[in-house]
Amino acid sequence: MSKVIENIQLYAGVVKRVGYTLTVGMLSSDFRNELLKLYNSYNIKPGSADTTPVDPFIIPKTDVFELFGNDSAAYEGVYECGFGHTTEFELKVISNLVKKWNPKRIFEIGTFQGRTTLNMALNTAQETEIITLDLPADELESTKMDIEEGEIRYVKKEVSGERFLGHPAAAKIRQVYGDSASFPFDEYGNSVDLAFIDGSHAYEYVLNDSEKIFSVMRKGGLIIWHDYTNWPGVWMALNELFQNDKRFGGIRHIGGTSIAILTVP
Ligand SMILES: C[S@@+](CC[C@H](N)C(=O)[O-])C[C@H]1O[C@@H](n2cnc3c(N)ncnc32)[C@H](O)[C@@H]1O
């Protein structure tokens, strides 16, 4: 009987959520993204009467166990995830990738609370340097390109990096501030072993950030993107790079996550 009540509650919750998404929610880019995801889950081409199945995630998958075999990384705050965070599993995948790559220098675009930054620090050598770039809230109106409306809340925060501030591992972390479209990446040329791209999810920004990060990577370094399957701007930009730019032809999507990776050729 309780299962029946549970299912009725589930049904009522879904009806309420879908009702909101189709009405007031349309004014918010978050809900529009949700609608697009729903559309894609039915495998229908948006904006067309054509019902040919379409899978927007064209990048070939790699398996997480092919990458590591086992889970030997250290974690903190893995289960405390909410809006704007990587999932528990994604954080474990990133931590394991970092541990495996043993980078001397990491560059992250998009610090937010610093949850991933902290976990990258926990899985690196004492001498590793982690540079993490964040857009200050007071520069929100002056970015070179438009960021998504739905990500403004991640920019508008009192403190950037609160998860690692005061933590012993913070000694490895250097915070830098600015807009990734105008930040002087040149000074990091050929010095980055691992990069995590998780700043703005707008199409133009993902293209910009991918290009800028590529320009500072060492050969054999690893680029990690978050949100490939979550934000249209991310999957459109990564699909385009994968299809049209030979340098990015080796991108792989890690199954069961929204993470895409590239070992720099
Ligand atoms: C989704 S959050 C990052 C989450 C974080 N990497 C994590 O794993 O917990 C996105 C971050 O990117 C920053 N951001 C957005 N647009 C940016 C830009 N143009 N340049 C630099 N940082 C940007 C936001 O301020 C926010 O802190």
C-alpha cells in the first residue's frame, strides 16, 4: 500500500514539475535546459516534426574501469553535492584521473566553492600547483561574451573557494580572478599537465575556454570538461570541436558521467 502512495506522490511531483517547466519555468534558462533534456530523452529532433531518433551525444564513450581499474583516491565532501557541483561519482572519477596523471601543474576554470579544487589537491603531490580561475561577482556585467542566465547564481557568491580556504591542502592552490575570455593565459604556455574546464557553460565560452586551455597544455596532458551531457552549450561546442578540429578528435565521453576528456596529442 505504501508503494502505491509513494507512486502517487511521485506522479503528482512529476506533474507539478512538468507543469511548471511548461509554463512559468520557460522564462528561466535552467528550466528550458530541463525541457531540452526531456526532449532528448524521447529522442526527438527539437524544433522539427521529424521523429527520427537523434542522439546529441556523439562523442564515443570510454569506460571508467578502462581508465583506472580500481578506486584508490582520497576524498572529502564527496557526498555533499548540490547545485553547481560535480556528482559524487564524477568527483571520484576526477580524483582518480588526477591521481593517475600525477600533474605538476593543474589549471581549473570555474572555482565556485572549490569542492573539486580541494579534491584535486588531496590527490596530488606536495609540489603540485593548482591554479583556479573564477569570475568575480562584480565583473558579471562586463564579461566579453554572454554567460548563461542559469549560471549567474554560481558567479554571485560571497566567497570563491570556501571549501579549501583554511584547509592544509590549500597551500597547493593559487586563486586567480577574471573573465576566461580576457584572462592572460599566455604566461602559462606549455606548463599545464591537467586542466579542468567548468566555467561558463555558454557555447562561445566553452569554445573559448577549450582553445585557451589547449594553448597552455603540455603534450600528453589531460583536459577534463564537466557538463558535456548537462548543458546544450557544452555539448554543442564539444561536438563541434570533436567533429571539425583534428586537435580535439580524441575527446572521449566517460560513460555514466557528464565528463569528457582529451589526452593532448
Ligand atoms: C559550475 S561552477 C564551477 C564548479 C566547480 N568547478 C566545482 O566542480 O565544484 C562555475 C564557476 O565558473 C565561474 N565562471 C563563470 N563564467 C566565468 C568566466 N567567464 N570566467 C571565469 N569563471 C567563470 C563561476 O563564477 C562559477 O564559480
